[in-house]
Amino acid sequence: MRRPHAPPLRGSLPPEGADPAWGGPAPDHRAPSTLADHEQQARELLDPAAWAYLCGGAADEITLRANQQAWQDLRLRPRVLQPLAGGHTRLDLLGRTLAHPILVAPMAYQRLAHPQGERASALAAAVLGAGYVLSTQASVLLEDVAPLVLGEPARGPLWFQLYLQTEREHTVALVRRAEAAGFEALVLTVDAPVQGPRDRERRSGFVLPPGIAAVNLPPPHPGAGARGSLFDTLLRTSPTWDDLAWLRSQTDLPILLKGITHPDDARLGIEHGAAGLIVSNHGGRTLDTMTATAALLPEVVAVANSKVPVLVDGGIRRGTDVFKALALGATAVMLGRPVLHGLATGGANGVAHVLRLLIDELEIAMALCGCRSPEQIAERHLHA
């Protein structure tokens, strides 16, 4: 697999050589200036099969494309001559004050994009004050990631994304490790009892290269590849609302539900004690032709009715997208693939640059729309 060397991007993080997570010698191409630049350069640098896995979607990738397009289709309605002195992007989320409403979404096998993998993305997120959510399928031990975040004074929250395991004792073991390492909440993914048909990935012939694995999980069960009806094999043990009740009995950590798109599921999630809801269609990687998250968000926000925070991911590429998400009622957003693009182009420094660009663009959008804090962003800033 081809690997890039990371340029130190000016004005963001420690210089080259300060830590191996920050990358190596500068390449000869121009440093990226936008998230789209990072994406283009990452595609050129990564092995095509790794790119297909990291950035592909389910089936015809209709939902994958729709996620991004839906934010672009929303139009802003700015206000002028508003007082902006003392403006900020701070907000409160689950008892913490965040520097801004941007978190890094959980994504598997990040060492496909950079040798430092989740270590690099976690370190960059912490330095930039972004919340970080580590995937169950991380390619780095959770105990190695947590100290990189917890040691940064300006960090955002540190959460652990959880897939319920077939054996409950394996789930409990994961939760206990996350608790001991200092993770502050669990993000339970509820929208992927099976993997979507990712055609681009299958056409590429993608397999995990030697040395990259879901290192926090036990080896696969010998019967995991058994043939037969999906409903008679894997789905016999798929999670239900009862499993959420059981999980709540096993930990005092707050549990957010990731993959809530239907208002009835939002209602059930709140009734079952979820501390937060994350509107997500898994980045278009599971069920193709699902509606874009920007369109699904308002109904979930209406059901939540400020009882719990609502976050959203999927297709966020500009600070204006973050602004629009907040205008639709989201408390914060989660950023996925652009983090992997920055990781590929520049290691931790590349991730930090991606986050810095998005934060700067959010501040610009707020100023131009007459908002000096996230609380002032509202639906009235969107053109009907």
C-alpha cells in the first residue's frame, strides 16, 4: 500500500520530528487548502483498495452522495449589523463545555490511512479541542489512544463507540477497559446489525493487510463465516432494545445511540434512557437509498425536544454545513471521512488542518449570519 509522508502544515501543530505521529518529510505537492484538496490528495496517495474501503458506500452509493448534496442544497439567510463582539463557538454537551461543536466520528482501521492511525487522529482532535470517538474496530489499542487525549488540557470529550458483541462477556470486557482507560461515554451503534453491500469495496478485492486488525476485539468466532440464511445465522443474536436496557445496567457511563433516523426510534431511545441521539445513516455504508441525514435531522430534534442532545453526521464538508446542522437543531456534528483524508495527507498534522479549516469556516459563517454564539443559530437563518 502506498503511503504518504506528511508535511508540517503552518500555524497549527508542533513541528516535524517532535512526535512520530506528526508525520515525516514533506512531499513535493502543494499543501491542501480545503477539505476537498485533502480528499483529492488522499485518493492519489492511498492504495486503491484501501480507498474503496475507507471512502466507498453501499450498493449504488446514492445515500453516500445524497448526504453531502443535502447540506449544499440548504440555503443560508444571513442577518446584518448584528453585534458580534465577544463571539465564540463554545457550547455545553453532557456536562462539559466544548470549544466548538465538532467531534471526530468513530471510524475503523485508521492505520489504513496512516501508520499512526487512531493515535494520530486522536492527538490532533485533542489539540484542536474536538471531541474524539474511538471505534470498536480501531486498529490501535484503546489504552494507547486514551492518554493522548486525556493529557491535553484543551481537549474535547473522549467517547468509545461500541458494537454489542455476540457474547455478553466480551461486551462487558470492552466496557470495563473503556471505563478504566478514562473514556467518558459510550456511543452505541444501532443501525448496522449487518454490513451493507459495499460493491466498490468488493470490486477492489479489499482485504486487511498484514499487521492491521481490530486489536481491541477477540479473534472472530470459528462459526462467524457459516453459510445459510442471514436471519438464521448472524441476526439470531442481533441487538434489541432489551440489550440497551441490559447495557445500561452494566455501566454508569452515559450512552448515546448512533444511527437514529426515525422519530419513533428517537422516542424509544429516550424512553430507554439514552443520554443522546446521533442522527446517522452510517455514512451511506449500510442501507442505500436512505434519506440524507440533513433531511432526517429535524424530526429527531422535534422528538428530543431538548430532553437529550442530538448530534448528526454524514456529508459534512464545510463550516457552513456545521452552521446549517445547528440551525436545524443539532447540538453538534461528527466529522468522518474528511478526518481520514487529512490523516492520509499529513498524519496528525493533516487531521488538525482539516479540523482547523472547518472551525475557521464555522466562525466565518456565524459572523456573516450575525451570530456570535451557537445558541443564536436558528432555523430563521435558513431560507425556506
